[in-house]
Amino acid sequence: MLARFEIAGRSHTQQMLPMVHGLMAEASLSFAQLDGFVCGIGPGSFAGVRIGVGFVKGLALSLDRPVVGISSLTMLAQAALDEGALRVIASIDARMNEIYVGAFEADASGLCRSMGPLRVMPPDQFREDAAGPWHAVGTGWGTYETTMRQGVTGDVLHVDGAALPRAQAALKLALPEFAAGRTLAADDLAPLYLRDKVALTLEEQVQLRASRN
Amino acid sequence: MPFRKPPLESAARRPETVRMPVLGIETSCDETACAVYDATRGLLAHRLHSQVDLHARYGGVVPELASRDHVARIAPLVRETLAASGIGFGDLDGIAYTAGPGLIGALMVGAAVAAGIASAHGLPLIPVHHMEGHLLAPMLETPAPQFPFTALLVSGGHTMLIAVEGLGRYELLGESLDDAVGEAFDKTAKLLGLPYPGGPHLARLAERGQPDVFRFPRPMTDRPGLDFSFSGLKTAVLVALPRAEGEQARADLARGFEEAVTDTLVIKCGRALVQTGHRTLIVAGGVGANLRLRAKLRALAADKGFTAFFPRAEFCTDNAAMIACAGSARLIEGRKPDGPLFTTPRWPLADLRAPGVAA
């Protein structure tokens, strides 16, 4: 497996193309030789996620290949499982005093399986009531470890608050999906935003103004 | 020697078999659009999805929602456009996309998809300036206007007069110092309680109004220069609003506003043509669909002996046909595009270069 990783900040648009083309050159492959595409779908930076999703849509659409979308929280959890964790609470700082969060465990083959829905919430509302040991990964923990620990009934054994999602983990998770035929067409690949309320309707703007007076 | 009809003329020098179809993608604001333009055969197909209903509930374009809708709609739209054009991805010779100016998050969607398609097939990726697209949109018509011409570019985001000597040879003659003219239409419509987007609603209301009941200033026409200012006009409407009681009075006010705006644009267009010495005026951008503006410019053209050229309404507003057309011209020009995948939101037209001119 060949992989590249770079913390791009706001420069995904400048770094993504040279990185992907460089990787393909290193692998001596053309895009048309690929059987499918795996894409991170978030949650995370809305614009950043859309750059990846848009690029993969363009590739898969024009080459007529299947796609598998993998959430960033699942990627984080898989990397922790690969390092020996049994159960993982993965969390990403969602800004605006909220976190993206999900709890995961390993299935029989060591692949990450979600224990419940992925959510966005204020860190002080986070609760995980399952007893036993946990590994904690992601920037949500990096920013809100003290608050989030209070929401966990079991024991948080290890915290990696700097962990970031990696493409290798997505590939590992996606291969069985391709084998089982659980794939999407380019049209159906969609970002997982979790935060869906991004603007107030005219009605809501009026109500907000009224409530302030 | 100025260029004449760059895509078509350049293509004529190529062997007949070289068609160079270009896929164009436009996602700079609230329209998702896709088109295929071929230098030999012209526009092969174009499709557009308008988000106007999506944003109406919010009273204006919400950038994040625009980006979300672009990413949800673009793949089927590209597929549909190509199917309608009768060619496959493998037949394309380039992928053009609007690189700016516009809503940055919305631009990124079109650019990312364009980059994916271009990467997959090893095709050149052609960043297109949105305004150059508008300037070259008249080239989609038959007969197309010939260079040089003076262009009035009027939309919700821009009010510009531009001297167009040829492909990539643009000189900004004047622009709005504050509100764009389309913005002034929309804001005035909002004051009158008309639904979003207000410009076309206001124009319809004005049709029933008398022109001289409300008399508004013609901003900046009392001094030399080709710049515009429309924010004061909006204030004048606000002051007059209490006098506009009843349906007829509201229509009269809308008419008075429309007369002031269109008179101002027409006066400046006349001056611009004197300054450039051009014999052709082209009008582009969404406000270019306004019927009062078209009628007045036609009258001025007849009076002064120049040609007023209006692309059909669907090529006045944002569309991908103009992006594919401009992309085709840039592809034929043959210079490798440079720079990052996107521009900053500000990208002066004058920074574009003419063919064959070194950076």
C-alpha cells in the first residue's frame, strides 16, 4: 500500500492534485487502471470534505467506477483498533463549541463497527454509558478532554487528542465493501455533514428578532 | 490586428477533423451548470439547475447551502449534458471550469469535479474567469459580434463597462463604487415587499407604473467618468416609500426606480462608446435581460448609429455554455494554464492576458 499524508489546512486545493498525481506516478498506475475509489466523507471542514468528494465524483463519474465513502470518525477509530484498542470513542472538534463523535468496536475480523449513530453535539452533553475500557482519539478529545471524560461511564485508558484521519484506514475499511458489492455510484456519493442547520429561514429570522426585543 | 470571433476563426485554421470539444462547469453562485462546446460545431449541449427556490426561503443566497446543492447535483448534470451532446468523456479535449470570482466554497465544488474528470482522462484543466465567460457569451450566437466591442456587464454582483479589443484584451472603463445594479434591483424589491429574487418581480411591477410619478436621481451622470453608484438610489427609494400607498403607487415607484437605473446605464454606455470609438455594444449579465434597458439601448443605438447586441436571456444569466466557450478559446490559444486551482474571490479582468503575450 502506498499512502501520502499532509496537514493541508486551507490549502487542500493546491496540494490535492500534485499529491494524488505523485502517488499514481509512484505506483506506476493510470486512473483508468483503478477498479474503484474510496473517499473520506467527513464529518469535518465542509469545504475540505467537498473538495475530496467532488474530485472523487469526477474520477468515478467519468471512468464509470464504483465508490465507497468512509467517515472520518470511522477512519480515526480503525487506526486506533489497528494499534490494539478494543473500543474507541472517536471525536473531531466541530468548532462553534461542538464535537463530532461516535463510539466504535472491533468486529471478529478486526474491522471497526459503529456502536451507535455519529452525532454532533456540545461536548458537555456527550454521554457514553457502556462500561469497560475505552480508547479516545481525535481533535475533539484534544480540545475538550476534561469535559468529555465526565460523560464516559467506563474507563478512558488512553487519549490521543492529536490523531487525524488517514487514507490507509479508509482503504482497509473499504476493501471488504467492494468485495461484498456494497458500493455507490458517483452520483450517490455524499458528504456526511452531521451539522445540518447552517442558516435561518426568513421566518426564523423574524422569530429571532422578535425574541430579542 | 484585432481578433474576430476567436473560437470559430481559430478553429477554421485547424483540420476539419479536429473538433476539440470542451466540457464547461459553472458553480460560482446559485446555479449548477454544465455544457459542451466544440470549436467547429459550436454549442453541443448545455444544462442548468437553478437553486433559486432553495434560497428563497432564506431571503438570499446562503453560500454553504449553495455549495451543498452543487455537490449533490453536479454528477447527474454532467452525465446528462454529455449524453445530450452525443459524445463520451473519452472524446473530450479539455475540462473548463469557473475558477472565480464567486462564492469560494461553491467554486471549489465545480473545480474539484473538473479536476477529477481531467485527471481521469489526462485532459487539460482550463480555469475560466467568470466575467470573461460573460464577455464571450455573445460568441455563442449566430451571427456573433465582431471584436472590438464595448461591453456592459450588469448582474447581481457586477456593474462594469469594459472595452474588449480581442480575446484576453480587456480594459475596465468603469464600475460600480458600491452596490451592483442587480443588487440595487433586489434591495429595492425587498423594500417593496416583493419576493426573492426581487429584480424580475420589480420589473414586472414597473410595467404597470407611470414613469414620472416618482422621479429619482440618475447617479453620477452629472459628472464625467464611467463609474456607477447605486446605493444612494436605494436610499431615495426608502425616503419615497411612505408616499407609495396602494398598488398603483407601488407600481409607479417601481417604474420610477427602473427608469432611473436604466437611464443611468444608458447614459454611461453612450459615453463609453464615444470614449472607445467602438461601433458595437454588447450587454451581458442577468440585468441584461431587463426589457426597459434593452429598449432604451436599442433606441440609443438607432440614434447614434451603433449596434446593440444582446445574447439570449439564458446566456445573459450565469450558465456553463459561456464557460465552455471561453474554455475552448483558451484551449485553442494553447498556453498552459498556470497558478492554483482557484482564484481568490477578487480577480481583476485586466489581469487576463491576450494570446501569445508572455506572462
